Amino acid sequence: MTTAVNTFVRQRLREESIPFQVKPYDDYKAKLNQSLQQANDGKLISLSLDELESLEDTNTDTTLEFLKTRRKESGL
């Protein structure tokens, strides 16, 4: 373990950055792009904090029904 840490620190000092690339998860990137596209298309449902908290304790069917109703009200 000590050797690994020493190697990391030496490379860090030599390169003046972390000695490896940090890459985002492809799945995360795809979901983010999808969300951005939906936002650009106006496919958003906004809920108040009270509405979100009320959904916390409901079952899936009730939540889906609520969201369908909100979608219709929003014209989506």
C-alpha cells in the first residue's frame, strides 16, 4: 500500500495533476442528455415540495395516477 501511495504522489507532483483520467459513466451521460432534451422539448412536470412529500408515502399506482393527471393539466 505504501508503494502505491508513493507512486501516486510522485506522479502527481511530476504531472501537476492527478495521474489518471476521470471519466463520467456513459449511462449517467446518456440520462443527462435525455433529461436536457426533454427540458428543451418542454416536457417538464413541476411539483411543489408539498406535492413531492405527499407522494413519498403513497404506493406506485397512486403516484403514477397523480403524475398522469399533472401531465394532462400541463398539456403534455
